[in-house]
Amino acid sequence: MHQNSASEVSVLVVGAGPAGLTAAITLARYGVDVLLVERRTDLSSLPRATAVSTRTMELMRSFGLEERIRSGGIDVEWNAWITESLASPAGAAMPLGFPTREQAAQLSPTTPACVPQDHLEPVLLDYLQSFPHADVRLGTELVTLKQDSQSVTVGLWDAAAGRSFDVRAAYVVAADGAHSNVRTMLGIPMEGPDNLVEHSTVLFHAPLWDVLGERRHGIYVITDPKAAGVFVPVGANDRWLYGREFTEGPQRPAELSQDGLTDLLRSASGVTSLQPKIERVGSFSFAAQIASRYREQHVFLVGDAAHRVTPRGGTGMNTAIHDGFDLGWKLGWVLNGWAEPQLLETYESERRPVGLHNTARSADPEGSRREAAEGLAADLGDRIPHVWLHREGARISTLDLLGPSVTLLTDQYGGIWRHALPSTVATVGAHEVGEAAADKLGIRGGGAALVRPDGKPIAIWAVAIPDPAAAMAAAMNGMAMCTTAALAPVRQRLAS
């Protein structure tokens, strides 16, 4: 773990959950010095979220972590199986908004994964600690926060050392969870309902895959009234979570004896001889809330600090990771001098509508049930299409061409664009793509696409134009200055 005594840092990230880790990794990849603090001395050992979306896996792929993430998961179809009990041969599949393997293969170089959060977070933390610009301090809590026109000064408490110290940062990323202390300090209220439903959960090990055989799904909905609830596979070695909504009728699992819990799991699984090894019993309440704003001067909210969603739809952790990446690359551009600070205004304007959508979905009692097309539209957004290409004997995706700066994509006639690349952003990538990819991008006859690090097009020119240098400069300048017209992807469809 990197340690230093610096009292100044470019970005302070508060919280080592998926949002904070992703933001810190993205910043470190831009060479930005980042300090991540986490009040806990260890990462959570709870599986929490397990649905890792298509877009999240694309980001993990871009970090080079796809296989390491998958190594802690299991191979399932990401839908729900509705059945009386796990042992029952009868049942029906319910779509959850995730693509099948076949659908994902048409749209992405990767597929959704079923990986518990307590595997994903250590992988991200280990990767973050490999960067010389990253300083990670567990057992360190933010206790005070003051802003001026230039920066943020925070007071931190190191519990192990028993001392407090101050850090001055150009920006602070608040990724400190649903009950964010930073959000409270900023006086940012949450909008939406709290305590919608209370759920009780049992985390346990038992050989249930032997019962299920080839029926491998992300969630199992049990309809037997005596044990109605859900089973969720939460990692390798037959680790499972059983949850049920608390009502006035049945006892909560936390109130049951060991024998009572065993009987409940036997009823729900349909296996009368089941001998579960119970790891933990707990409860949590559903909330569907969103922060009234995502920013206060130099401080930004990400993840659960910005939006609290129920488990319905499996969007919580994925939205948090996407928040962290979006804010991370924009801060990286600004701190590297590639864009004006106005670019940061697009974090809230682009991410809060996604948060609103996913919060509203999670509040819907039927929010889990979505067709793949609807779920993918929210997950992938308007990033460029995935098309397989061949480079030096290897197969790569158009998404693999995206770099930390802008990326220029042209067809075989687009050489003039590469000679006119803007110098406003460093390390511009330029790639000629094949006919199929050019067609999917909407370019032909010398057209071009200028693309952001997240895959969203800054501008698309359908065909060749007289002055590519001026066109690209205008597109980049518009993006950097954050004019309304330039923030949305600009699609210039010119007649041939």
C-alpha cells in the first residue's frame, strides 16, 4: 500500500466501494495523484450486488480486469427462474433487462457476469494500489470539510494511529455510501421514498447446484407461500443468499433458531435433507432516493451517495461504477489541461438522468421485469457500436480502440482526417476501421467519427468534408467549453 505524508492532493476520494474505487482507478490511469480514504479497516465481506452489467464488464475489460473479475463468479443466464421450490422441475424464466449470451455477442465484446461485490471490490482495490499515483488509506474517516474558491480542505481521522490530519484537494469525490457523511455536510437533501420494503436475508453454503443441475440463473423466485422469497447465487463453492420480504405473518429469519432457519431453507429449496452452513443473517430496507444535486462547488457525489436504489433490476452497483468512470475521466481531462473546468458540469447533466431512471425503476414493484432491449438501452447508453476487427492477427472490438483521450475513427478513405487531428488533447488515437464497422458508425466515403473515452461520439461526419481540421477543432472546442449544443453527441449527416 502506498503511503505518503503529503498534505495536498489533486483528488480525494472518500469511500472504497465500487464507485470510489472506479473513480480512483480512472484518475490514476490519467496520472492524477489521488488519495482514497475509507473509514472501514477492511472491505466488506458481504456479497451485496451480484449483477455485473454488460457496460460494467466493458469497463472492466478496458482496465484489463475482465478475467480476474469473472474468476470469482459463476456462469449463469441473467434472468430469473420462477418456481415453487428449487427442487421443482417446473418453472418459467422472467427477463431482468440483461441480454442472453447470444444477444450480448451481437452488441458487445463481453457479456454480463454474476460476481459478488465482495470479490469485485478486492480486485479493484488491488489494481488501484498498483499505480504510483494512488494512495489508499483504510481506517481513515473524513470528519470536517471546508471549501474556498480554489480547493477543498478536509480533516481526516486515522483510527489506527489515533491522530487527525488535514488534506487540501482540488476536488473531492464523495463515494461514502447511502448514508453519506459528506452529503450531509454539504446539506444536499435526498428526494424520494425511504423504507419502502424490509427484507431479511440468510447467507449460507449448501450444495444447491446439485439440485438445480443445468438450470443456472441469476435469481430464483420461490412461490411456495410457506417459504416465498428469492435465492441468489453469490459466488463459487455453492455460496447462496436467501431473502424474503418481511410481513407481519412469518417470523423474520433473524428471529429464528438455527433449526428454524434450516427448516425455512429446506422448504424454500424443496430439499428435506438440506444441511446449510449458515454464515450470516441480516436485514435491510429498500429505498428509492436521489440527491437533489450531484455537486457542490469542488465536491461531487457518486454511487450510493448520489442515488439509493432497491435491488430490483440490478442497477445499483452498475450505476455507481458508471458514475465513477464518468467523473474520473472528466476530472482527468481537466486536471491534465485537456479541457476547461466547464466539462465537469456535464457529470450531473449526463449522470443524474440515468440515476433518476434507475431509481424510478427500482421503486416499481415490477421493476425487475424488463426486456433486454430496454435494459440495454439504459446500460449501454449511446456509446458507439461494437464491431469485431482484425489487427495483427488478433480480433479486437471497436470499443477496444478507445483511448484515454479522443479517438478518431475513419473508413479507408479518411486519411485526410488523420492529418488534421486537433492538438487540444494529448495522445489522440486514430484508427481506420473496416467497411462493416464504418457502416455501423454511419460513415462512408471519407467520413469520420470523433469519440470520447466512454465511447460516446463527440461528432460524426457521415462523409468527407472540405475542412476536417476546422470541423474537429470546433467539435473539441464546443465540448471543452460545454455549450449545450456540443455536449450531446453531434451527428452531422451531410449529403453525399
